[in-house]
Amino acid sequence: MSRKTLVFTEQREGRLRNVSFECLTAACRIAGGGEVAAVLFGSGENGQTDELAKYGADQVYVLTNESLAQYTPDAYKQAMLRVIDHVKPDAIVLGHTGIGKDIAPRLAQRLNLGLVSDCTDIQIENDEIYLIRPIFAGKAFQKKVFTAGKPFVTIRPNNIQKKENPRPAEVIPFHAEIKDVRTIVKEIVRQSTSGVDLTEAKVVVSGGRGVKSTEGFKPLQELADVLGGAVGASRAACDAGYCDYAMQIGQTGKVVTPDLYIACGISGAIQHLAGMSQSKIIVAINKDPEAPIFQVADYGIVGDLFEVVPKLTEEFKKVLSEK
């Protein structure tokens, strides 16, 4: 059964986020040979429409309304509803990002649709769409299926590997009338130690209470820079004032699933594990050999992070320079 699937994409500083391509890959799987339409907020002047076509978009609807320059729930909800009404898709896909988590429930309520959020995999069996999502802080997984209505899902970043599927996409300018916007964004203040998006980073180096101070994050940042990754933190480090809460990983922070997660001076509280336990490879560095983090780690180093991390940085520099 072929389905027309609609994907809402996201940009950051004029560049499409990686999760948008992962959503397109998921949409192609759901579509089953049917059409995939992508929605782009912006002019597409930087080649974004070509990128979307590269990953499977048959049509790209380009929305250039000034009210959509920055995300606000009022404006985006109105625009999305108008696109959905025009396209009449059989399925809708968004990224499980800050924006996706905010807008998807609003759309689902307005459209009277069920929503399966934070999906880590999509399986097609006997033409049924099965959606896999973690529960109980990642200790178990649900396998869900829609029994009525159109599938509406959000995709967790870094879980569905993006796959090129080039199409000769049709670019369609779309005017969405926006009115009665109650929120206006006047300024954006970014509180981040790295240019790499923490939720989409392939490598994350995180620090806990063991970093001891704000200065203690410097060797972690150096290692992350060498590996092209991002720096995160446990709630304990944030509560202690060593770093900003924008870096927090855990049940009350961000959820990350990088290829490599390096935990430095993190004991491994359940709250933190909920945000990183699905990482592909976990390396733990801690002075306490009984620290719970070693129970989930693939590799463990018992030692002082201020001695271990600089040595790792130097070794990675040597290895990467030989490539």
C-alpha cells in the first residue's frame, strides 16, 4: 500500500538539521512507494531544496512568510495546518526535537489524530507500520501500530540512518496566511559550548560532578573538538553551577544517541542514564571502580579524568592525523 507522506523539516542558522534527512528516510519507508512531500520554512536559497530532493522528497513546499522566520507555536501551527489541509497526506512525520515536541501534540489535538512520539525505528510488516519507541527511561521498548486515522510520528535524532534516495523534486511556493500571532521572538541567546548540536552529535563528551569546576570542562571540550563532537553534562554538574542547563543530558534534560558517548566523572544515576543509555558505544572514566556507570559502559577506565582525558586527546590527534 502506497501512502502520501508529509515531512516538516527544520533548519538552524540557514542549514537543514540532520534529523530532517532522517525524517525523510523514515517517510520513504512509511510511504511504501508513494509520494513524499517536504515542507521547508524559508526561501531555500542555500540549496536546501536540492538536499531534500537528494533524500527522497518528491515535492518541496516552500513557505516564506515573515512570521515563520523564527519558530513560534502560533505561526507554525497555522502554517502547518494549512499545508496539511492542502496536501491531504496519509501520514505525517516530524523530528523529535524541541520544536517537534512542542508543535506535534498541538497539531495532533487539532487534527484529532493519535501521535506516536520519540520513535527510534520504523518497521513495515505485511503492509502495517510498526513504530518502535523506548519506555521506562530506555529499559524497554514498545512496538505500536495505528489502528485508525493517519500515522503521525516524531523521530528521535540519530536513530534512523539517513539514506540518499534522489528524486526530481518539484519545488512549490506555498503561501500560508498567518494571523493573530501572540508570540514575537525579539532575540535569540545561544548558550552552548560547541557549534555541534548536542542532540545530533555523533560524539558526545560529558562531564559530571567529577569535573569539580567550570574550568574542569576545558579538557572535555578539547577532546570533543578533536573528535568533532559536542560537550554535555550530568544534572549534578549543572546543579553545582559548573555549566549551563542547556548542556544537561538525562531524563529532565536532553536525550542523546551518539555513536560514541564518553562519560567523564559521571557516577551513572538513573536520571542521567535515561538520556544516554541508547548510545552505540559508551566509554566511562571514573575514579570509583564501583560507579554504576560502568554497568552500562562498553569500555571503562578507572582513573582520574584530568589525567585520562588529555592522554585520550593526544592519542586521538595522532590517530586522526595519520588518516
